[in-house]
Amino acid sequence: MNSKVTTIAQYVLGVAMLIFGLNKFFGFMPAPDLPLKAKIFMTALDSSGYIFPLLGVFYILAGILLVTKKAIPFALLILVPVSINIVAFHLKLDPKGVLFALIIATLNGYLIYAHWDRFKSLFN
């Protein structure tokens, strides 16, 4: 793998996760206007009182690990279910946001591929 491309992908994904994770706690980015079903779903998640803070912790942890190049495989594993759910949410409930979701998932997938030697034992 091209180490420059891999490094850039790590930083882009890491910084994105840091920004979105911090936003879960500080709300500095306005919530996007969502279709009704997506709003209902997000309201239900928010009413649990724990989903968004927990996601924020995972985003921040993964972002820090990616940016500091520490425990990269662990950070990428944290982001697998997150990436899958972001894509599924946008495909089903908010198609206009699917491009961003696919970028996040593609970066995660590319980085897993770039670090495949660290993951292949999981599939033996």
C-alpha cells in the first residue's frame, strides 16, 4: 500500500471522527434537516440518553488513535459497526447523505485493507 495515501486516509478519517465525536458533546455543528422517518429514528435514539454520548466516546477514541498512529487496527475495528450503520441509515432513511456515509465507510475499508496483515488472523 502507498504509505502516503494510507497516512492521509488515517488523518482524514481520524480528524472526521474527532470532529463528529466532539460534536456529540458540544453540539457546535447544527443538526441536518432530516426526512420525517429519520427524525423519528434519531429522536428515539436520543431519548435513550446514552447512545449519542457512547458514540461520541467511540468516535473520539478512534479519532485519537488514528491521528496519533496508536492501536490503528483497534480504532478501525471500533469504526466497522459505526460505518455500517452510518451507510445503512443514509441508504434507508436519508439518501441525500449517502455520499458522506460511503466516504467514511470507504476510508475505513481502505485502511483495513492497508493493515490487512494485522486483521487476517481474525479470519483463520
